[in-house]
Amino acid sequence: MIVAERKPMEEILAMTEEFDRILVLGCKGCTTVCCAGGSREVEELATLIRMNRKQKGKTVDTLEASTELQCEPESVTPVLERLANQYDVVLSMACGAGVQTVVKVLPDLRVLPALNTNFIGVAEEHGVWTEVCLACGNCILGRTGGICPVTRCSKQLLNGPCGGSMNGKCEISKDVDCAWQLIIDRLKELGELELLEEVFPVKDWSAGWHGGPQKIVREDLKS
Amino acid sequence: MKSGSNLERVLESGQFAFTGECGPPKGTAPKAVQKKGELLKSCCDAVNVTDNQTAIVRMSSLAGCMLLKEIGVEPVLQMVVRDRNRLALQADILGAAALGIRNVLCLSGDHQKFGNHPTAKGVYDIDSIQFIQMVKTMRDEHKFINGEEISGDVPFLIGAAANPYADPFEFRVIRLAKKVSAGADFIQTQGIFDVPKFVEWMKMVRDRGLHEKTHILGGLIPIKSVGMARYMRNNVSGLSVPKELVDRMADAKDPKEEGVKICLETIEQLKEVEGVHGIHVMAVAWEDIVPRIAEEAGLMPRPVV
Amino acid sequence: MNNFEPLIAVFSCHYCSYAAADLAGSSRIQYPPNIRVIKVPCTGRVSSNHILRALECGADGVYVAGCLEGTCHFISGNFKAKQRVQHAKNLLSQIDLEPERVQMYFMSAAEGARFANVAKEMTETIRELGPSPLGRNKSE
């Protein structure tokens, strides 16, 4: 899923200061699963904004709502239409894709991001999320025992590990596993370690963002 | 001869090589490089110039190499893949070749998080092994990595780093084999403090016949204080400094003398290891000790081939 | 400050602290009238949003009273409550409200006296801190 985190309160309060009617819009997709922008977090943020305003002796009207998938205009439009004219700004608690979809649906209003979108990742355990995919457009998971070196190796080595790998940890931090140690261990288990004796060729980065902002068109699906 | 460099000639003649290292300044003064060069000139077959080492911005390695060349010292151009993509790497290789630089060391580079610009984007377009392969293709096939022809020669002796102490231990030799098959003509290892483990690693290297396909130079870092020993043991990833060494430095009456003694002992041990074709000294902030080490280790005068 | 009477919301679990409150009552142990008890089946039912809303609705202080660690009827509800109380404290700091206005306490059903003491202690703490900067007006 896409993993995001709420921006520091300071930043959110500063960006919403000038508005008196705020729609706090959560998403029932990824940001619910990573506990950053679901309906619970919407309630929390809206409450904190109201409490902060009260402290300053001012008032603010907050609306709390959530879309199914904020990255789908069909999920966004009905929610916004139902609440039309009751807010001056949308404070989105979805990922960057959600925020930009709301902008598309509502080109005349300000839409602000309450979250920082961090990565494509998984939950290691409840409350701990790690980055595992960089959407490079050229998946090599079949050759690395299912562990992605493009994302999980800090230097994106395809012929790792580097000389900084110690005790299975990456040189940048003891909290980061050395992806190549994981790959070697896994391939050893699978009896496929010889896969690593060949020099892995250079990567075609143009298959992903480095080739320009990506677009996929399916002619068979277009109306 | 692949490059015709002095280092290549010494290694190919079967003599024990001795290379040094020079870190460029965080500034623009040529003297900062050339002073170190003068110290190392008579006792080293070639001198490495580091490339934004530990991700701290310094004068570029290419410039440092030219400054050394100016005073008659043969340089080894260190290049990391952290800061340049394949376009810039190939361009710099062509430029270095045009300027008469003949040795290159292809490295990954310490992660930018460690350095003084931790918010910078790390490039890592290709890795160090792909880089070695790329330079070999440029040299032997006169081709860029995209297959296009290069006009003119690209005569480089290609080097790589190896760390006998990093994990996973059993895989290090496979990785070395990859570097050799990719085209590494010489290897400079990380600083050796734990000699028995290095000997163990060399045995695995010899079992694969790698010592006959590439020239391995054992790395040496002279220690001048117990603080330095401790720091390297605890803070530098990839270094293996045994506790006994730290204790030895702590108990020493004259730490610098002890440091020199340890170097000389290590050199004598390394001379005995089959497959070790030389020493690479990294005398960080202590370049002036290198001539003495070379002298007392019986490595002077340097061969003229 | 002396005539300020704090208003304190107490989330109290059926199995332990509410029983302790009953025991305090039947043992005629006096405790301050400043607390308003909200019974929950388990303190694990309490979310950090409940705590924030209690403050928004006019409480000067809030505490959650659950079972002694290891004795929660629902195994780990009190542990979750403790985490959520800490989360609420962090959130209060982020909007410049005193985190001390929110606390977590543990007690058994037999501890009538403890229930009373905690009520006294928290009332005094909040009296020191003063009225909530949010004012007493009930919000929606």
C-alpha cells in the first residue's frame, strides 16, 4: 500500500490558519490501513484544529468525511457534492494521488495536503511500515529471491553487497537490513546462489520516473 | 600493456607494489595536494586521489590527479558511482584518458547520509561492478556502454576495492570473482588489522584462482593514537579492528611509534601471504610517516621498470 | 485561582476501577466531587479521540482508570489504553496544551481507597494547572 504520515501539526495549523470552514477529507484506502488518514485520524485532526482555534479565542467550522478511494474521481465527486458550499478549503488526508484527484474534481477551491506521502510499503507489524517498492517499471524480483535491491539497498546495487554491509545491516543504520544479505540468504535457502555469479547488467531507469512522468494507456479499455 | 602506467609495469614485473593515498582539500589550493604528493613521490609507485570520501565534498579527484601529475607523481583516479550517472562517468573517463591519467579505481562510495550534504540525491545509476565492466569495454572494445564507437584509446589500469571483513563473509570472494571477471586488473583492500582473517580470505581467493587473474594489494591504515583505534573499531563500518590492537595502543608509551611498529609487522606478515602483490597505504592525516614505513619495511628504493 | 473548581472526566472500567469507585462509595470514603465518571466495559474501549473530545467538551482534565497491569479482564485492554493516553499527551503537546491534563492510572476492584486518592490527586494537579485554555463552553 501507499504509506504516508501526517505532517507536523505546526505546518498544518499554519496552512489552515486563514480558513474558517475546513473539510477534513480522509481516504478509506491506503491511508486508513497505515493509520494516517482514515476516519479515526480525520476525527483526531479536525478535533485538534478546533481545539487549537478555541485556545486562540477564535472559531472554525470543520466537516469530517472520507472517500472510498480518493484517487478515483468517482469516489470523490459524490462526497464533495453532498457537502457542497459548506467549506472553503479541503484538507486532504489521502496520498499525493488523492490530493491531486480532489484538485481535478474541484478546480476552484484550495486543496491542502495534511499528509506527507512516503512510500510503497508493507506493515512489518501493526504500527511499523517499511518501504519495499520504488515502482521502477522493470521488476527483477524473480532474480533476487523476491527481495528488491532497487528499493531496499541504499545504493540500489544490482551486484551487491558493498563493503559497508556488517552483521546483516546496512552501513547507513543498524535499523536497516542489508538487502543483499537478505537476498544471499534467501537464494542460498532456495539453492539458487549461482544466480549471483553473473554480473547483473545495468538498469534501464527510463522504464520508471527517470524516463519522465510515466503514463500507461490501454487502448482495449478506453471508451 | 593495458595502460602503460608505472603501477602496471611494477605489478607485471612481479615486484611488490607500494601505493599511497592523498585526500584533496575542502578548498582550492593546489599546494594542499602537491605537498602530500611530494612526500609520497619517492616511496610510492602510484598515489590514489580520493573522490568526495565519506561523502564530504572536496576538490575533485580528477583535479587532484592532474595536480599530482604536474609534480611527477603517478595518480590513481578514484571514482564513486554515488555522485555521477553513466553519462558523467564515461565523460570523466574520456577526459582523464585525454589528460594522461592511466589508473582508475571504481567504487560505490559511502552513502551520502554520512557526509556533509546528507539531503543530497544519491545517483547510483550503475553500481561499481557495472562501472568496472564499462571501463573495460571502453578500453578493450573502444565502445561506450550503449554500443557506440569511441574514437581514440582509453588506456586504463582498472582497479576495484575489496573488503575481506564485510559481511557476508562467504560471499565476499564470489563478489571479488565478479569484479575480476568484470575486468578488475588490481584490487586494493580495506585496511587490514585482523591478519588471520585476511589470511583466511586470501585462501578462499586462491582456491578460486583469483590471485592469478588480478593483483591484490593489502590495505594498511597506520594508527597514531588509541583514540583513532577506538574510533575506527566503533564507528567505521567495514573495518575490523581487534580489541587487542586497541589495548596495545592504549598501553603504548609512545603511541605513534607503536603505530609504526604495527604497520611494519603487518607488512612483513602480508609479504608472506601468497597472492598479495603489494601494499596500499592509507595514511589519513599522517602522510609524512609513509616514507619511513617504506624505508623500514625494506621497500626502498621503488623499482624503476 | 483559588475558587477554580476543576471539571475532570474519568473513563472507568466495569471490572476494576468502577468497582473500586463503588467500594469507595459504600465504605464512605470521601473523594472530590470534581470528577465525572464515564463507565466503559474495558479501558481498551477508550480511544485517544474520546480523550480529546472530553477536553473539547469542557473537561479541564481527563484520566483513564483501568485494571492493574496483568489483570485486565480482556487481557490487554489496559495496555492499549496506556498507549492511547500517551498518544493523546503527545497530541496535546503538539497544539501547546499541557500533557499533564491527561493521565493513566491502574487499580484493582478492591482498591476503594486508591480510587479516592487518585481522584484527589488529579483534582489537585488540575487545580494547579488552572482552567483549560479551551474554556468551559460546551462544543458540539
